[in-house]
Amino acid sequence: MCKNLVEKGQRTHPLIIFNRTVQRAMDLQATLPANKSTVAGSIPADVSGADVIFTCLGDDAAMVETVDTICKSGTSIANKLFVDCSTVHPDTTDQLAAMFSSHGAEFVAYPVFGAPAMADTGQLVCVLAGPGPSVKKVLLFCKGVMGRANIDYSDQPCGRATLLKVIGNTFILNMVETLSEGHTIAEKFGLGNDNLHQVIGTMFPGPHTAYSGRMIGGNYYGRAEPLFRVDLEGKDAKHAIDLVKGSGIRG
């Protein structure tokens, strides 16, 4: 996403990068065109030098802690636009929106759908929710820059975007489980994984075929780091369960 922001986004200044692990920020900067980015040493330094701030963290607690740090840093954030790409509980998203609003800042929820390879090639599906004028500013960085399509929930509560993201991730979790079980059965009973993959490609082209191909091609176990950590997957599933329980729906 950073690469596409640098190469295709409408910017007048270098991209400012911050990561809680400084080496990760430096490693990312090394992959970007020269003189197009800088590395900030702290969250306040990152925020103070930018008008539009994108955040993407692994869980709700980390996101709330980060925003709390921003709001208490002493750096004015009035009129700055914060855009959060994290997959968090919708209630957390609405909490973040209230925190920023109380300090005069704008906020847009901006979770995305797509594997890292889609992020690299600017093919993400971008989901946006928040005040219309704020969303309009963020749309400049979506389709054609970081994404291939926008799902625009302008003037809807910010939490609507992460609600869609949580629901969408349950589709992916169920798909991965179904494919895994199917390949196990195909291998166990002698059909063979390649034969099953051929059927999947014919009947379910797209994500099903891509995930199936990664499963049987060794993509997952050959990686130094996973495409998506199991603990984060579990976090998303817990959010979905919490939403169901909170609504009174009985499974």
C-alpha cells in the first residue's frame, strides 16, 4: 500500500513512515524510490508532519493505544485526517471516530479486502465509511492507487466499514476451512489434490482457486512469515462471534 501511495498517489511531500519496530520501517523505506519517503522516530513526529495519516495495526488494543498516544501527545491534530485500515470491531471503530472528533480531527474507516499480492499490485477492494467530505478526500488514494474498486459508505457511521470487513472475513474463514477439508478428503480417499483443484478452478474461479493453489503448491509452509497470522484470524472470528452474541442471535 505504501509503494502504491508513493508511486501513484497525489502527494506534495515525501511519505512519512512509522512502525513500532523501527527496522521494519527502514526495510520498507529501502524498497521505495529514493527521496520519496522518510522514517519517523515516534508517533507524534509522524503525525505532526502530515495532514493525512493512515494507520494499520493488528488488533483493537494496539489501535486504541496508538490513538490515545496521538491525542495525548500535545501535538495539535485539529483538521488532520486520520484513515484507519485496521480490521477491528465496529464498536472500536466508532470509539476511534469519537476520540478523533473530540480533538477536532477528521476520521474515515478504510478496511480493505485482498491478499498481500493484491496490495502490492494495487488491486485491493477498499471499503470507506465516515463523513462524506472526509471520505471524498480519501477516495483520491483508493481506486487507481491502492485499489481496484471502492465500496463507498459516505455519510454512514464509521463502524459500518469494519462491520462489513468482519462479515467478509467470515466468508474467507469458511472458504479456507471448506477447501482444507476437501483437499484432505481428496488426498485420503485417492482422488488426489490436483484433480480436486481442477474442479475448483472450473466451478469456483477466483478466490477459491487462488487459495486452493496456495494450499497444494507449498506457498504457505515455505514462507518465512505467514500471509496472515493465526492469532489475527482468531481475533476476527471472535469479533464475528461477539457481534452475533450481542445481537441475540442463537446459533
